[in-house]
Amino acid sequence: MPLTKAKTIPFTYVLLLSLLLSLPGCGGIAYVCHLGWHQGAILYHSQPLSEVLAQDGIDPALKGKILFIQEVKCFGEERLGLRRTKNYSTFVNTEGPVLFVVTASEKDRLKLRSWSFPIIGKVTYRGFFSYKEALREKKRLEEEGLDTFVQAAAAYSTLGWFKDPIFSSMLEWEVSTLANVIFHEMAHTTLYLKGQTPFNEQFATFVGNRATIDFLREKYGPTSAELRRAMEEQEDDLLFSRWVGR
């Protein structure tokens, strides 16, 4: 399944596995165990960046992207005042997309199905670390008469509850996309309102877009190809949003 532009997924609730299991309407024990198991595996297999960068024969392109992420993070914290965290100080080789996101809606309306969780409130998606599990959820929702969509994601955010690593799948992006995703996730970690998915996404998108332009202009120059690509990507996103909103 081809990678798509990252969707930032807040997985705060995997912290509170025992609490989730005791609450009704939280998506089922199997789903929560799936999240908790795979999140734990990611934390377990995370490598400190100091070890990764010190490896003999490290791919120069990979090393360059890792150092680029550190520059982006520093810019966000030092220049923009975004929350300081230990995110992106570790690395995980995912060998493909890290997550698969399932969304659903009624066939006759543009209204997404939502699910409720403690801490973060209502969200309009369910994330799975397994493509097979995502397809199983897709089939279940279609049996309820819903339209569904499965999207591969190369990154997600835990909103500061865990140290979010650099996933190998992130390093396949162009620098314009990579910077935008990092700023977007940093914005989520800085401000996230329970149950307010539209506001949270609009806020993080605004911060990500504006910060990316400022950062790339300063790093590469006002006439650089990197800056031009970022501006064109944002213009395309805006045109699409306007078309959908008609």
C-alpha cells in the first residue's frame, strides 16, 4: 500500500489500558490490547539517535534527514515556543507504514463516524498497527452500511505521553512534507483539546503550514526549490479544501 502524507494520530489512551478495559463504549478489549501491545513494541525497539548516527556505514541520506528533523524541532521549540519534549530523540525501523487509519461515514452524508475515549474525547478515526486488522475493521463497518476508507500513515503523535520516535517511514518524504509533519505534531503536543477534533486539526495544520514556510525560507532561502515546493503543496491543499467545502 503506497505511503500517503502523514496523518497525525493521538494515541494517549494506550497509556491507560486498565482504565479503558473497564469503560463501556471504548472500542473493545481486543482493539485496546492491539494498541497497547504494538505501542509497547515500538518503545521497546526504539534506538537512541546517538547510537544510530554512530553506526558505521550509515546511509548519508538517512543521516541527513535525521539531522534535519533535529533542526526542525529546535526551530519549533526555540523560535516558536512550542512545547519542549524528548520526542524525535530515538529511531525505529518500521519497514513500511507504521499505522493504518480507518474512517467511515454514512453513505448519504459527509459526516464521519466518531468513537469516544478517555482523555482525548471523541475522534473520527480508528488506528491500527496491522493492515490486516484495519481491513477487518473496514469490513465490519461496511456491514453496518457505512462507506469506509483506509489510509496508510507513516507517523503519529502520542501528545507527549511517550517519547515519539523518528520512524524510518518518515524519512522517505521530501523535506517540505517532513518539516510540516514535525511542526504539526509539535503543535498537537503543545495544545490539544479533548473531543475537539476539528479545532485540533485546524490549529495544528495552521501551525505546521506557517512554521514550514518560515523554516524553509530561513534555511534554504526565499527563492529555493524547497520553499517553492512547500508553497505549492499548501496551495494545492487549500484549493482542494475549498472545492470540498462548496
